[in-house]
Amino acid sequence: MGKRTQALTKEFDALKLHTLAAGAAVVKKCATAKFDETIELHVHLGVDPKQSDQQVRGTVNLPHGIGKTKKVAVVAKGDKQRDAQAAGADIVGAEDLIDQISKGMLDFEVLVSTPDMMKDLAKLGKVLGPKGLMPNPKSGTVTMDIGKAVKELKAGRVEYKVDEFGNIHCPVGKASFEAAKIAGNAKAVLEAIIKARPSSAKGIYMQSVTLSSTMGPGIKLDPNEKH
């Protein structure tokens, strides 16, 4: 643990389970880097990710945005291209865009597609898959309602997904946000995760919840706090 982190841990009780409001205030206080740190929510769930019926995944619209606008690319044809452009998509195309991506053009953060284009996009699995850019119905990036998807992504829609260790890591804002907005975004994510609890999950579902900034220590939250 570096001197900076050691000094920060003296600012709060590292073992205490904070309320969401108190934890947001502490994580903001501990974000002392020279850049606007990202605030992340980390949740450990009592699920077995190896079981297909215990996957926890979805999207949530953050009420206070994410602090930056994502660069969104859309693969679609005809009217859906116009919908994408009207909603603010950064890159729009069909076979021409798929061809550019196959040649290494990955100048975007999210890729959205209409269902009819997925057959051609599937061929780029080796390119898009490792970077987490392959559109997926579960993340709301394969849809006929292209305009709505683009608007929500631009406004601050984020995806949460349990990893192989039963953890979810999800951004909930920036250190420059007011503590109340950090808490509000985190609450929205927690509510979505609780709602997504698999019926086959046994025992304690929400086992631990932590807030942290890019360079700051983890602030433990009370996993039993009602949201």
C-alpha cells in the first residue's frame, strides 16, 4: 500500500459498513488524484456464474449520467440509419461499416446493430468479442429501436455483468459529481442488480458492496441497506 493510499485510509474506518450516502461522500473525499477519477461500484454476489441460470446481466439508465458521452457506432440499413443519425450516433453504416471494422477500424466505445445485420457482424467475433464490442440483445445493443438505444447510451446507460468470480464492476460517475449524484447512480445500479436476482440463487445474494475511485481505496457499504 503506497503512502498516498495509507494516508487516505486514515480518513475513514476501513472496516465500517457505510450507508450509500455516507459512502459516496467518503469516496469523493478520497479521490485526490490530479484527474477526474471514475467512481465504480463493486458488488460480490452469492451466485455460481458457471451455471447458465445464475447469470446476472442487464443494463440500467443512470439518472445523473456517467460523466462523459460514449462514442456510439450503429450497423443498420435504410430508415434505421436515419433514426441512428437523428439520435446522435457518431458512426453509421451497413456492409461498408462492417468492412471497415474487419480492417481494424474500432474508433467507437459501443456498437449497436439491428437484428438483420447480426449475421454479417457475427463473422467479426474474433475482432469484436475480445474487446467486449459485439452487440448483444441482453445488453440492449441488438434492437430494432435504434433511436432509443442510441439516446440512452449517450445519456448514460451502462451495462452490468457478473464475472467468473461472482463480481460485478460498474461505473457510477466521476469524482467531480456531487456525492448525492454518485449515490443516486449507485442506487439505480443496485436496484437493477437486486431485481435481476436469479430464482435459482440460494443463500445471501448481495454479499458485499464497495465504492471506489480509480486511484482511491475501497469504501465498504452495507449490503443490507434498503434501496
